[in-house]
Amino acid sequence: MQQILDAIQADDTSSADFAALELPESYRAALVRKDEVDMFEGLTTKEKDPRKSLHVEHVALPELGPGEALVAVMASAINYNTVWTSIFEPVSTFGFLERYGRLSELTKRHDLPYHVVGSDLAGVVLKTGPGVTRWKPGTRVVAHCLSVELEDPDGHSDTMLDPQQRIWGFETNFGGLADVALVKANQLMPKPEHLTWEEAASPGLVNCTAYRQLVSRNGGDMKQGDNVLVWGASGGLGGFATQYALNGGATPVCVVSNEEKAAIARKMGAELIINRSEEGYQFWKDEHTQDPKEWKRFGAKIRELTGGEDIDIVFEHPGRETFGASVYVTRKGGTITTCASTSGYMHEYDNRYLWMNLKRIISSHFANYRESWEANRLVAKGRIHPTLSRTYQLEEVGQASLDVHQNKHQGKVGVLCLAPEEGLGVRDEELRATHLDKINAFRGV
């Protein structure tokens, strides 16, 4: 691995030189073990500690198949799916690997007694499998996390509809929290060259998810002038939703939980901010009963900020806790887009406010290759910026995941893999200097 790192840091190594590098038989990787899936039995979700289940070990380099690439990973990042994997909730991911392994002789590689996790990366292509023509050894890349087979017709209008659609590093093995990752070549995209390795790795999953959910015609189809309600506006998803609203001529109404998070939203350029702690909203009277009076009070606050206008699009991801309020405050004919349920999957809302006012609920899950490419292109152009707040070493992946699990983070938490330190990998210093304040908006928070 040191020879590979030296070649990357030399910055003038040719593609032929990269192709000639000897690949290691094994590499460092963050993983969970199949024989430990019951280790947290009897504990509450909050009590489950990723530091106990995530291990950094050497694993065998996987066989490279057709249409695939091996990438030297300079940096990666933590997503909630890594947290879910590490605490074995809502189910163990080894079930995903077993089902994938039954698909073909090639996919059997993924069904192992360990699961290498991680759904983000920035790095350098080391080797490509048969049939790959676009990506050459030595190419600096980032990866999106959509893994598809595309042998069924359903996925050919929108690859997210492929029956064999999976999230790489969550529902497949050999993810990005490692020194080497195995990806399909159609996951690769050019690295934004004004960003460091850790900055370039951090947008991936959440940036592409936010793009489809809010901007794409498959999601909210946002237009100029729309009022967009963004829950968790300073978080990993919400931070990008806020940027897309501002970048696209919409007006984000940013919901945050404290003044520190409100300050981040203002740094991004948002002006309409609702601090939930200050306002004291209690959308649920108890575990089973919501309070429509609080929905109404919330809607009144929104209209106070917008000059009397209601919400055109709700960017929903908290789920159960907020969904009733989201449906209520959306304007007649408006849209609620949902991509997650971090506070609970069983959503409840008053359907009268939906059907009688012709509102729409649109489900959104990650993004297809085209949407991911567009989202990454906007990052590369300096229109959308990373939300990286802190970076850990790969050996500290358990602590990084615990931070996210306990919601002690802002934006995205990065992880250095092969990169020996932060701040490396920038080639376009001029573009970087233009946007340095925005790039660092979440740093140290």
C-alpha cells in the first residue's frame, strides 16, 4: 500500500505506471463480523456502541469482475447506514449480503463472514475489470453508492427502479471505509479538484440524495421562488437541501434545534430560520397522539417568516416525529418528499389535509447515475459545497460512527483512509480560494 500511496502523492505518476503497480493481497478495512450480530441483544438503540462492533482489520483483496474497478481510497465518510450496520438495526446487513450472494457466481464474493462498510470515497483508480473503457488506472475519482445489475427492463428508464438496486457498502460488501474499495465502474465520477480528499469524499451519498429528493423531476422538481421547508437544515442531508434551494432560486425555511445550528444555516446564506428549541414545538401529546394545535402554530410561524406564504416543498427525513406537521403546513397542491425516517418508520398524518388539498407525498431513495453526476458536477463547479465538520483516522471509525449515532456531529464526519493527513489532494487552488469560506462553513462545529 505504501507504493500505491507514494504513486498517488507523487502527483505526476502516469496511468501506465499505476497499471503496473503490484496490488496488495490484503488491505485495511472497517468491518462488522457475522458472529457478533447478537452482541447488543437486550440493549436499547441508544445504548448500542459502534466502537464495540466496528473493527479495523486486514481483509483479502476481492476478485475484480467485469465492469468493476478497484480504487485506492484516500478518504471516506460516515453515513447513517454505517451506524445502522454497526448496531445491527433495523436488521443485520448480513442478510443483504447472503441474498446478493445467491444472485450469481460473481456476487458470491460479497457473502462473507465480515462486512466491509462505507458508502463514500475519494481516491484513485488502481485497476479496472473487463469491459471498462472510460476509467483508467490513475484517474482521481469519487464514487456514488448506487449498485445496479440492469439485467431487468425496469431499471432502464430510472436505474433506481432496477429490481437489483442496492446501496454499495450497506447492501453490498467491500465498501469505502478501507484502503481499497471495489465498485462498479458506473459508480465513478471525477473528483472535484479544488477540494481535499476528505472534502471530496464527504458529499457523495447525502449530496446525491438531496439532489434527487429536491431538484430532480423524480423528486420535488423544485423551481425558482418555491418555499422549501428543510428539516435538520444544518445536518448531512439538510445542509445540501439548503444549498440546493438557495442555488436554485428557492427560499429555504430552515428548521434547526439550537442557535449553533442556526448559525451554520446563516453561513450557507439562509435567512428564514426556525429554532425548534426556542419555539418549543411538541407535535406529539404522547406516544400515540399528535397535537394539531402545534401543527397550526408551526404553520403560523412559517407564514410569519415568508410574508404569508405556505410551503411548496417539504424536504422530509425525520419521519414519524415531524410527518404530521409536514403534511399540514404544505400549501394546497404542494409536495412532501421523503427519503428517510430517522425518528421512526411508522408515519402518521391527517389524511384530510392531504387529499382535500391535493397535496402529494413523493418517496425518494438515493439517486440514479445521471442525478449523481449532476450533483457532483455542481460540487466541482463550486456551486454546492461540502458540509464536512470533522475528520477522523480510519482506526477511529468507531468513535466517528458513535458521534453520528448520538447526533453529536454537524454536516458530515470524514474519515482518512490512505491519506496520511488532512488537506491533501487539491489541484485547483484558484477555484478553492474563491469558495474557501463556504467550503469551511461546517468546520470545527
